[in-house]
Amino acid sequence: MKITLNRVNDNFHFELKNERGHLVNVDSRPEFGGDDKGASPMELVLMGVAGCSAIDMISILKKQRQEITSFKAEVEGERVQVGEAKPFKDITVVFFLEGPINEEKATRAAQLSFEKYCSVSKTLEPTATIHYKVVLNGVELA
């Protein structure tokens, strides 16, 4: 896996490209000297958690022939000061699924993602605690 970064302006706006040619813009907020032309690197980490676990869950549920009519997620991260850095301490992911989906299968899909499959959350596991919830058709599952 390889990523190429190119600086776009005189501040902190960068364009990143993967080996398949997909582009992502990264920048800093104006209060930190950026122009807000893209997500921050730490926001990309949270996006990575959301995307990785969503792919896992949808893959698992499709294999179980569950019909997903809507799938959304919200991810929030709490950071802590460690020297000069502010890594994530806690990350909470809430999945919102709709459709005629079995509750146990939805819960199990989330559990398998975070405990077994999601490489992004596994990468963060040594330094951040990841919590997750599943809301199915408007009802939070236990």
C-alpha cells in the first residue's frame, strides 16, 4: 500500500493519492494556519474507522442475506494531551441501520467488525478504546 502526498498551496492544503488514483484533500483549520480545504488528518482517522467497520458490517450482513435499506454511521473521538500530541483516547461509533434485519445478526456484525476484522480499529486499539452501538430501525440494540 502506498500513498503520495503533494502540497497544493503555501499553507497546509495537501492532495493525497493512492495507487489506484483516488484523491483525498487534507488541510488544517484557519485557526491553525490552514485554509480548511479538506479534512484534517485526525478526521481522516475517524473516517477510516467508519468506512472500515461499515464495509465489514455490510459484507457480513449481505452474506447472511439481510436486506439493508439504509446504513449510516456517526463517529466521535475524544482526544487527550500526550506531550505535544493529542491522540484519540476514546472513539464512539453509532451505526444506524434500517430494513428487515435480524437484531442479533446486526449486533453480531458490529461485534465481529471491531473484535476481528476492522484493521483500522485494530491499529488504534493499543491507544484508544473503541465503543460502538447499533440502532436498528430507530431502536438502540443492547
